[in-house]
Amino acid sequence: MTGIDAVHAVGQPVAGVAVAAPPEKAAEMKQVIQAVKAINATGMMGQDSELTFAMDAQTHRPVVRIVDKKTNQVIEQLPPEAVLAMAADLDRPGQLG
């Protein structure tokens, strides 16, 4: 599993995880968090699930998850862990060929 700096659907950092973003990304992240909150308010994810937003610590790419509210188990994640791992490998120097 890759490192994820999580931001819960309500926009609060999860369990003391700090989320640092360049100023130019802060407004974009705020919009995504507001969209996640709006979707969760509609109940579209069902009574037992919610949408969450996080930033992958290695690739600095956004991650959206559907999470079971009761167990906090990830039901679905975009992009999947395998894609994040490939992206992290591609970002490492000397990983070509």
C-alpha cells in the first residue's frame, strides 16, 4: 500500500496526518473537498458508505475512495493502488527501460 495523506470527506485531516499543498493547488483541493462533501450530503453513496478524498504521499496525485462508514474499509479507490505504485515507479530516477 502506498502512503496516503488523507483528508476525510468532511475536510478534516485523518488521525494527525498533515496535508501540505502548494498554494496553487490549495484552491483546487478545497473545491474537490467541497464536491466530496456535497456528494456525501446527497446520500448517493448509500447509507453505509461515503466518498473520501486523499493525496498520495509518493506521487502527490489525488485519490478518491468509497469507504464503509462502519468499518472504514475501502470499497473502491480511484486510481487503484496498482496504478499509484506504477506512477511512483515511473517518478523514480533511473527507472526507465
